[in-house]
Amino acid sequence: MRLEEQVLEKLSLYKDSWPMLKNNLRIRERREKIISEVSSELLREVRRIKEESIENLEQNIERVRKALEERGAELKIAKDGAEASRMVLEVCKQYGVRLVVKSKSLTTEEIELNKVLESENIEVIETDLGERIVQLAGQKPSHILGPAFHMTRDEVAEIFTKYYGRPIPPDPQQIVLEVRKEFREKYQRAGMAITGANIIIAENGAMVLVTNEGNDRLALAFAPIHIVIAGVEKIVSSTRDVLKILKILPRNATGQRLSSYVSFHLPNMTAYPRGARLSPRRTIYILIDNGRMRARQDQEIKEILYCIRCASCLQVCPPYNMVGGHVFGYIYSGPMGIPWTMIAHGLEKTYFSQLCNTCGLCREACPLDINLPYINSIVKERYGKRFGCPPLNKSLKRYESLITLASRAPNLSNKLLDSNFARKVMEKFIGIDSRRPLPRLSEKNLGEIFTELGLPEKGNILLYTDSLIYYMYPDWAVKAAKILSSLGYRVIIPSLKSCGMPLIQYGFMDDARRLAGHNVEYLYSLIEQGYIVVSLEPTTQECLTNYYPKLLASEKSKVVAENSYGFFEFLKKIGWKEVTKVLKSLQGVYVTYHLPCHSRARDGSIVVKEFLEALGAKVYFKRIGCCGLAGTWGMKKDGHGHDISIEIGRYLVREYEKLGGEFIVTECSICLLQFQHLSNLPSRHPLQLVQLTSIK
Ligand code: SF4
Ligand code: SF4
């Protein structure tokens, strides 16, 4: 089935129930209550631990080997999944194993081990409840931590009713009791336990498992043979490192300070075999390369190897939450699933990366600060170069030239936007869905109504607006310039328009690099003359501070990033006390504020909320996520553009309308388009709400 069809199928199946989103929101709520307990120093320290572990991987593998051999255990390195499966099969044959119990087995999903064992008539029991459910349903996990997140309790009950051949009620407790009865017997009979490992410790060869079910302990209590299957990147140097990782892993994964069970298993510990005699358990570690060693040399994606599989990125990813991991994933799913699929299963399996709208929420959520949106664009670029990119992306990357062309005759262009026929032609030849309302061009663009304003008492500002404001909403930029000039700044606008986000979003990284280079040269020369760069669009600011330094890796791009601010961030830098002197009060105004994905003040504050509150407005705010439009991504006629974008926005708007504001307010012109289309509430840019007390 094509990606578009898969998306449409899931959207209609999940309509109004949003099971993935609701499960993930529950975890996010728990996580948000305790995440502030983790300091940024600790996060940086854990990142450093993982960086060092990957840097010293060869030495660490040898340390694990030595530690295992000292305890009579064994280490094998498998170059790929097939080799790892063969190794497991050989051990099963050698010891006559007919029943295997598994726990924590995402990596065995990666290598599709069950298929290999079952083809040799070896019975495999997944003992993690979610894994067991998807195993019986004949499915793959839809989430890296909650494999059955996409199912309702009725569906789960139906699966067990069929399996046990008697009615099982849709009651989670009852289901657990039934499964437990079966598992106890299997644990005692199993000839082998196979587990994954959250972490492996180089200094003593121990492996660490973090679970909420404790099933690994039961599996290992009885099994005479234990095979650990894990990626080579799971090794860290010391137990001390593990304790630091454990402070952030459960908090981010499930919103718990500590999971119910954290087990440190040393190799060849005693097992309780059938009968009364205790005997040492035979332990074999199979560490899998499967593309990881090559990824380690790949500077553009290397940092994904630091991933601790906490799934925070899945919790926040808007398109993933709409369709789940069977569509937004292969075996690894969600944001981290894009690079991990490329590494472990090959570029050809990564077409689902088209579902990533480059909102950036995954990076914000990632405790290791892995730049997932950038890495995912690199995967899209590589896919496009090898297999060809979707034709729609090619046409939409020219959006800037299309707007410029349309702006030559704004009245005529606006009339065409009202014509169904013209919209159908646009849909066919450009790819913009005819159901998507588009903004109207202003009669005069920003360059025609504004060149400069104010005196440089406090400094010179270059106000960078991007295309939408430049051509559609120039009056917002003029108001922004008036506010800045009232605060003592001279304001000019640049000749630059596009920041290039669509190029990055669709993986046209060579084009993006060229544009970034041009923009950085221009901005750098003005910064050298003492200008401060202030961006009116959050996405422009995200390009200047995040993407350009990644794309160019140059000193100049760093200087531009350090000397540019979002408009409201800059107002905060001036000080709310000063700013409120030049603006009229918003006392008595009730607004619901939407935080755009790319609005990131460098101090982490929600600056527009602060701005509105400083002016006296009552601000309702709930952090849910992306509006779903994400530039031209949500305008594309594909199901994996327009339809999924609408579904993301629908949930958000439904929640916002319950909050109590008279308007939805947001500083991103794209988000406003989505709200104008989907909400019964009026939507406003903050600059549309404020009035200057006097104009300098
Ligand atoms: S950038 Fe946004 S859409 Fe893309 S993977 Fe990350 S969270 Fe998902
Ligand atoms: S990429 Fe980051 S957020 Fe996502 S699973 Fe890995 S560590 Fe967690």
C-alpha cells in the first residue's frame, strides 16, 4: 500500500479517538511534572557519556569481552541480523532448546529473530505484555516502548479470546491475570531466555534492564541459558555512568522517577532449574553491528547512536501521533525511527520520512539533544538522491518564485485564488490541495511600503520577515518596526526573503546550503556594521540559529546565530518595563496562546505569553504541540500532507476551544492560517492585538 493510502486508512480508523496521541499525552503529562528535577548539567553529562562511549567503542567491546570471559560467559559480534539469528539458532540446536522466553526485545524485533526461530519449530513467547499482544496479533510494535499503544482494550480482549479459545473480558486486570498464569508455566519450562539490554557496562560485563513488569527477572530466574541481544552502541564505560543515565531514562520514557524494576544482571549467575539443584546459567552476549559501525563514521547522523530509546521524541511527534508506528516507522518508529531504519534496514525503507514536517519538537524533547529534525532531513536528502524524491516536493520547493510571480499582479492572483477552476489547476500542476484556503496577497508588498524607520539612539536593527509576511501581511512588519523605533532603534528590512525552510523540510540540502550561504554572507556583513538581526517569523529564527550553523558549519553562521533574535525575544531583552511604556494595555483581553514549534527563546521561556501578560492580557495556555500545517507540507494534496495536517490541527483546536480565550493568538503566520481554517474562534497575530501609545 502506498504511504498516502496507509495514512488515510489510519486517519479514518483512529478518527476522533486518537489512541496514540492520547496514550502519549498521558505520559507527557506525567513527564512534565517531574522533568524539571533533571538539571541541564546532568543532561549534558549524559550526552558526554554517550559521546565518549561511541568514541571508544572498540576498546569498550574488548572490555566487555574480557569481563564476560572472566565470568565464564561469552561475547559474539554479529555483523547483521541474519548472522545474529544464526548464532541464536546454533545455540538452540546445540542445547536442544524448544521453548524460548523473551523480554525487552526491541533489538530482536530489529533482526526479526522470531521468524527464524519459529521456522525451526522453536516456540517463542514474548513476556512483555504489549509485545505479547502484537505477537499474537501478528503485528509489529507501533511504539518502541508501548508496542500495543494503538489498540483498544476490546481489541486486546478479542486477541486473547481467540488465543485461549474462551471469552476473555476487556478488563486489563483480568487479562493480566490470564496471561500471568500462562507465563508462569512457560518461564519454568523454557530452555532459554533472550533479553535485550538497556545498557551494558564495560567494566564488569553486567547488563541493565529497565522494565515495569519485572518479566526479565522471572525469565532469568529459571532459564539455564541466557542470550543477550543488543546493539553495540549500548555499552557504556562504568556503573557510575549507568546511574546517571538512569536518572533521565525513566523520567523521559514513562514519566516515572524510577521504573518498577531496574535490574543489573551479571553473566553466569545462578539459575533455578527444574528440580532442586541450583546451577550456573550459561550466558552469551550477541552484540549487533547491523549498520552501527558505519553510522559511527558518518558525521551527519552519528549522534543518533547516542539514543537511549526513551521514546520522548515519539511522545511529541505530531504526524506519528496521528497514524502510529505501523505507518510512521518500519520497526523503529517515530522521529528516531527515521535514522534508525536507515541504519538497520536500509535507505529504501525510509520513505515514511516524508511524514516528518520538520516541526522540531522531537529535538526539544530529546534528553540527549539529538538534532533529529536535521538528521531526518539528511535521510530525506539521501533517499531523494538514490530513489528520487516525491514530484510534489520538487514543485513546492519553488514556492518563493511562485509567490514572487503572483505578487506582480496581486489583484488578479487573489481573484484566481477564489476560482475553483484555478485551484484545481494549481492542485494538478503545483500540488497544493484545493481544499486548503490560501492567504491573499497584499496590494503592496513590504518593500513597496517600507524601507527604514527611526533613529539609531540604541542601535540598528535588520528586521527579517520571510516571504509570507513580506507579501501577505506587510502591515505586521510595519507595526513591529514602529514598536522598535519607539524603543529607540533604527529599523531597516533586508533584500532577503526566503529563509529556505521548505528546502530543508523536503531534504533539498544542497539548495538549502546554497541559500543559507547567501543569507549568512548578507547578514554577517550587516552584523559587522553593528546591526542586530531580528526575525519576525519563528521559522526564520529557527533557520538562523539551528539549521544554518548545521548546514554551513562556518564561523560566520555561528556569528549570525549569536546575533539574531526572535522579535518578541528581543523585546524581552529590552525589558517588559520599557516595552509596556510604548504599548497600550491589553487589560480585559482573554486570549488562548498557541506556542509555535519554532518559537524557541534561548532562555527557554515562552516569550509571547510573557509579552501578552506584561500588557495585562489574561492568557490561557496548554502545551499540546504543532498546529499541523508546517508550511507547504500541510498544503500538499497527498494524504500525507493536507489530510494528516488537518487531523493534527483538529485535535489542537478542539482542546484550545475549551480553554476560555476569545482569540487564538500566535506569532507564526503559518499557524494562524491553520487556525483560521479550523477554529470557530478568531485567530490573531500578537501584533494585530497591540496598539502603540504614541509613534516616534
Ligand atoms: S521534526 Fe516534528 S514531525 Fe519531524 S520527526 Fe520530529 S517531531 Fe516528528
Ligand atoms: S532520539 Fe532522543 S528522545 Fe528519541 S528515543 Fe532517542 S534519546 Fe529518546
